[in-house]
Amino acid sequence: MDVIDVDKLVKYFPSKRGMVKAIDNLSLKVKKGEFFGLLGVNGAGKSTFINILSGLTLPDSGSINIFGKNFFKHEEEIKSRFNVATAYYDLSRNLTIRENLRIYAKLYGIKNPHEKIEKLAKKFMLNSLFGVRTRQLSSGERTKLVLVKSLLNDPELLFLDECTVGLDPDIAEITRDYLQQYNKETGCTIIFTSHYMQEVEQMCKRIAFMDQGRIVKIGTAKTLVHELNQQKVTLHLTDNMEKVKRLLQREKIKVIEENRDYLQFYVKNRKKVLYPILEKLVKAKIPFDDLHLQKPTLEEYFIRKSRERQK
């Protein structure tokens, strides 16, 4: 079952240069229980897309079906079954953590709200701050508060937009573990955006790469990085650095990083490219201390696609 079915979505925003198309004929289907990632540079349209899906922004055209129903005809019912957490959203700054959460628990019609609030606040280490006003919280503490708010109604669909921004590494890890556990145990569908590539690679089953309001590629992290068809080589040397660089230059291989004791470069095929280079080093009596091969990462894919966009 497709929990989200978006077809030919378009959204314009006014600017000094005229109308800008923030979402450009975007279509997407997300299945029940998927942990689905959205990647893209700033301005790619990720947050606008999530704002439209969550009802905060109206599209100019296109259709949205959520839980098999037309979003615009069943908005109230659908909204009661999902929630949103974003680094760009803040709760009432004049209220305490407890007061904010009690208000949302009442709005969501939560049974046993005290018990639910205590449990989630403890999980995200907020229970000791119940009496603190939101304006006095750090950015990381506010992020945790928004996350707790988003989980109060046991959502079947969860939109998470940069929801780990500002979190300490240990809390970010707890958050990732909890979200993965929640997804697995409840079957909740999660739409996740982040600039932390390792997070997306670790958590998301499928990933969509967005550019200029369009989805230009969808796949698993493995299939996306496989497109790069390359491995990073780190060659550690104590001497003969310039000789090795000249050899690589003759083989039309570009050094991407160098230090006094190593060189880094990419190869597309170990057997056909790297092994012959190593043979030439041996024949030239150029010793090396160590060799390390690194498979391409989602971060490298992101950087490559972002650079292609700028050309």
C-alpha cells in the first residue's frame, strides 16, 4: 500500500526576479512502513515539499493522496494520523516544556497524557527540564522537545525535517535508534531529511535526490553510490612522492588530496587500473608503506551530484 502518492505537484513562490518554481512537476510514491530519505542541497525543495505534504503550504497544482485518501478532501482526518518534527519549528517560547506538551497532548486527544509525556521526555532526557520555559532552552533541547511533541499521538506517518540538528552526538544516536525502533515496531512511515549523509545512509531504505524542485534519482544508498563506479585509494609513502605523482599523471589519474606521507586518488577498476599502477611502482623500485581502498559513500554521491548541478 502507498501511504503517500503525489502526482505532478507544482509550487511557485514570488521573488525579486519574479515567480520561482520551488516544486517542479514532482511525483512520488512511498509505501507503508518505509523509512524514506530526501536529499538535496539547500534550496532543492525538500522543506517546501514536506510543508506541502503536512498541510502547511498549499500547492499551485497537482494531487496528494495520503492513506489512500485525497489530502485536500480529508485533511482533518489525515492530519490526526501523522505528525511533524523540524529544526525550523518552535513551540510557544513563553510556556514551559510541561505546559507545551500538555497542550499538544490535549489537542491530539491523548489518553493518559501524563504517562505518555513522562515516558517520551525520559527517553529524550527532558524530564529534568519540565519547569523550564522554552525560550531558555538550548537549540538541541528545543529540537528534542519538538521530537517528543511529534511522537505524542503515535503517528502512522512522520515527517522529520533536519530533526537531529543541534543534538549532541550521544542524543543524536539515541534519537536515531529510537526512530528506527519505532519504525520497526509500529510500521510508521517516516519521511526523513538530513544534511548528515551517514544518518540517511544508516536509516533510510530508499533515498530520493532532489534538485531544483524535482526528484532526479531514487534508489537505495547502495545503488546510488554504485553509480559513482569508483573507489578512493590512499597510498602511503615515505619517499618518491613526486615520482608517484608523475606516474599517476601519465596514467591520467588526478590526485585529489596529498600530504607529506600519502596521496589520494580515485580508480574505477582495481584490476584494470590500480593493479597495473602498483606493478609499475614495483618495477620502478618505488616502495610504499601502505595501501587503503575505500568504497564510495553517500556523501561522495551527494557532493558529486551537487557539483554537477553547479556546472
